[in-house]
Amino acid sequence: MPEVAIRVRNLVVGFGDRLVMQGLDLDVYRGEVLGFVGGSGTGKSVLTRTILGLLRKRSGLIEIFGADLDTVSPREYAAIEQRIGVMFQQGALFSGLTVKQNVQLPMREHLQLSPRLSEELAMLKIGLAGLEADAANKYPAELSGGMTKRAALARALALDPELVFLDEPTSGLDPIGAAEFDELIATLQRTLGLTVFMVTHDLDSLYSICDRIAALADGKVVAEGPISTMLASRHPWVHAYFHGKRARLARLAGGSIGDEGEGSLAGDATNGGPGGTSAPQD
Amino acid sequence: MDVPEGPKFSSQRAGDSLRLSLGGRWTVDASAAIEARAEGLLAESTGASRVVLDLGQVVRLDTAGAWLIDRTRQVLDAKGVDATLESIRPEYEILLREARYRVLAVPKPPRGSYIVRLLADIGESVVSAGADLYRGIGFLGEVVTAIGKSLVSPSHFRGTSLVVQIENIALRGAPIIALINCLAGAIIAQQGIFQLRRFGATVFVVDLIGILMLRELGVLLTAIMTAGRSGSAITAELGSMELREEIDALTVMGLRPVEILIVPRIVALIISLPLLTFIADMSGIVGGLIVSWIYEGITPARFLTLLRDAIVLHTFFSGLIKAPFMGLIIGLISCVEGLAVKGSAESLGRQVTASVVKSIFMIIVVDGLFAVFFAGIRY
């Protein structure tokens, strides 16, 4: 029985008289990449923020690494926080600091490292995220969209977390950049043994790197499991999502990156379609 | 280069059937002409029992043109005239179908009575003022706790940040505070002299300047200037961080925004405002001194001698004591408003305005309270 990284039971979250989550249950297992989908405005980011403690829940249970967040002491909570990394949708890099300083900030706050080691580790993370070394001294305003996302990912990985939250990581990226980012996440997940909770709309990401998917509709998780479960689901929204025209194209195009290893990427993600793909299908 | 031709049509009658040949560009950039032509089509069709709208000569068609042409057809239809469209180019078929004339229901916003809405607005303002107070007090509690924690473990205190903020607020603000108060002192002195001349008591202008600047005006002008300058800057800074989710990013990293961002700013304001008030007091007196010299010939030496008799130490302190409280108010309000920014740049603008207005309002209210207090204890 795989270990559970996040367990949510009966979560109720609302604003005023509007209930966004109505008794939501979810499990995220250690070492997996979970894709989280839902229509716009259904509360995907509400769930993420509630799990992270940025929003207050009305009732329900949230456990991270087996610890009930309602009953832990502040010190234990701080310890859990350090095992989590978050990458926000717009990056949320601190605009007054360079990329390197952004990555070093969590290290400076929580760890006592020598300046040299902290600098080396920061450069290591920046490199792992696929950025060139000269990006380290740039300010966030000087970065392109793709670079911002990579910098945000480097910062999320600063403390070598075990659990990483990604909020729409490929939104706003061109198809090649998005495919590269998908591959980066898959590689890092293998290298660092991460558990990844990815909120996304990107069907290509869902097909290529997610081990399991959870679909949010009507304030609950209505389908949870690998792609096959999603395809078999009878829920109207899930069905429309995974059997619509774009979904079919994505299915034609995508191979699984993680398992096959040599699934070709850049061509696949963009060219699936009636005319046949330009890249070999595995 | 020819001006693109507008919409036009020509008509041929054969008995009671009519052929209208439309030509030119039936597009929205023809503006009034396109509606006029459409009316013309209808006018021309009176008396006919069969109308054919021939679109063969139409050079360009857009949604406006399609809408009006189809509307003409439907109006004729409703009048019992057999109306058809002919010679439709293939590329216009889809357009005519999608932009066909139909009644589109515009949802009407519910309009209650004016009085009810007015009362509701007033009620909402009162409730939100109460909510503001509640938030402000809660915030004050958080800040005090955070300051207390950093006194206990000084390593957590952001000294660098504090110094940067003091530089921004006090050092960079000093010149303008000095200038404004110098001018204020000068203006008071001038008007005071003109009025006191009537009683032959111009020598009391020294008392006027000394007491007014030191007790009230120095602190008030400084606080208002700082609210406008630094209060708005703090709100804008925190607000744009909130918009970019930087505050959330700090929180999830286990860093508390109150400790890192808020406390240095509030402590900096509490320290800076007395310093600036001192500069303000001195500048005000200098301004008054210069004007008294120019307008009334009171030499600086004489001015200072008279000043020494006019004021006592508590004249100075009663102004200075108010300064840290003003700083706290500016800090609390600007931080609360900054963190309340949600959504868009419009929200940011609104919160910055609210921050400055509320700060200035509370500054004057607190000044009034202090005045009552000091009068009560005869200070």
C-alpha cells in the first residue's frame, strides 16, 4: 500500500454563503505526479491554497505526511512547511531580488549554511531548473515568461522538498517550452523522488507525465485515477474534458515521457492530428 | 487612392415585383450610411408584393451589413411581402446565417427604488467602516506580537530592512517636510502680523508662531505629508506584492509577512515621525522668523528672545508626543490597505487612495483627541 503524502477528507470551504468545496476527498501518494483538473472557477486554486494554509477551511481533515494540520504544534507545522515547495502560476518571484537571491531566501531563513555553500546550492538548483548561469543575477522583470517559470521552480526546490505544488506550470508557454517543462518536471521527479501535485489545464501534460489525475467538479473530486479511469468516467464534465476534440488530438500526439524514456517530445505535443504526426509513435 | 465606396442599391420594378440590386461595401465603417441605405431599401419596397434582394454586386459584407440586410428581409416578410435574397456569394453564406437578424434578450439590471439604494449604500459604508476598525485592531495585535517576538529573539528582527525604511521615510522626506513647514510658518507669520497690527500687538506674532507650530501644526503637516508620501508608497508596494502573489509565496515558505514586511515599516514610521516633526518645528520657526524680520523688522536676535518667553518645554513636547502615535496610525492603515488589494490594478489604485484618505482622517481625529486630553490635564 503506497504511502500517502496528502490526505483530504470531507473538506468544506466556502466564502460567504457560497460553498466552493462540499465534502471533498482526495489522496496523493508519495512519489507520484498527480494532475488536478477542473473547470475554470470551480476551485482548483482554492483547494491548493487551503491545503497550503493560505485559506481557512470550514470543516474537514487535511493531513500532510500523516500529520493532521489542525492538531500539529507550530514547530511541527514549520517543519512540514519546509518539506513543501510551491511554484505559483505567475512565478511570484520577489521583484526586488535577483533570481539567485530569490532561490537563496528560503535557505537563508531556515538553514545555517556558509555563504559559499548557499551560493553553490542556489546555482545548482538554477541549473537543475534548466536556466543558464547568467540568469542568476537577473531581476525578475528582466526574465522571459519561460525563464520566470523555471526560476520559480528553482526557488520551489530550494530546500529539497519532498512535496511540490505546481500551479498551472505550462500556462502561457509556447508548445515547445511547455513540452520541455513537462520533461523537466518528470526528470526532477525521478531524480529527487518528488511527489508532485500539479494543477493544470494542459491535456498534453496530463497525458505525458501524470501518473494519476483527479477531476474536480461540483465541489468534489468526481474522478480519481490514471488516464484510463478518466476516459471511462461517466461524469458529463469529465467526459467532455477527456473526449473532446483537443483531448483526442492530445492523445494521438502524446506518448508517456516518464516510462519510455525516449518518447520524442517537441514534435509530438504540437503536431498530433489527422495529417499524421511528424515524429515516430512509440 | 479612391475613397472606398459606401453601400448602395438600385431598383427595377416589373409589375408588383421589385428587384433591388445591392452594391458597394455593406460594412460597419460606412457608419450612418449603412442604416440609411437599409431604410431606403424598405422605403423603396412599398407597394411591391415580391422583393428580390440581389447581393451580386456587393463588394464587401460584414456582420453589420448582414444584420441589416436580413432585418430588411424579415420586416418585409412580416408585412406579407415575399422577400428573398439572391446571388449570395459562398463566403457570405455563413455570415448571413450567423449574423441573421433576431431579437437578442438584453438582461435588464434590477433597478430598485433610488431611496432604497441610497440607504443601502449608507448602511454598507457603516458596516465596512466597522469591519475596517475590526481589521485594524486585529492587525495591531499581530504587529505587537511580532515586535514582541523580535525583542525576545533579536536575530529575527530585520535590522537592514528597518534602516532602509527609515532612510526612505525620514532621510528622503526631510527636505520636503522642511520646505513645507518653513512656508507654513512664513504664511502664519505674515497673516498674523497683518491682523495683530490692528491691535498694535505685532510683537505677539512670535508667540503665535511658536505655540502654533510646536503644539499643533508641525506634527499635523508632517504626519499628513508622510501619509501622502510614505503611506501611499507602502500601500502600493504591499498591494502590488499581493497582486503578484509574493505575499503568499512568503507564507508558504514559512516566512511571516508580518515579521518581514510589516514590522520594519511600522517601526520605521514610529521612529521617523518624531525626527521629522523636530525638523518641521524648527523649519516652521525659521520661516516665521524670516517673515517677521521682513514685514515687521523683528530681528532674529529679538525674535529668539521673545520666543524664549513665549514657549515652555511642554509646548514642544506636546507636539512631539503625538508624533509616534501618528506614525503608528499611518503604518497600520497603509499596511492593512495594502494587504487588502485583490484582483487588479484598479483595486490597487482604490486601496492607495483609501489608505491616504483614511490615514489623514485618523491623524486629524487623533490630533483632536490629544487636544482634548491635553486641555483636560492642563498640559
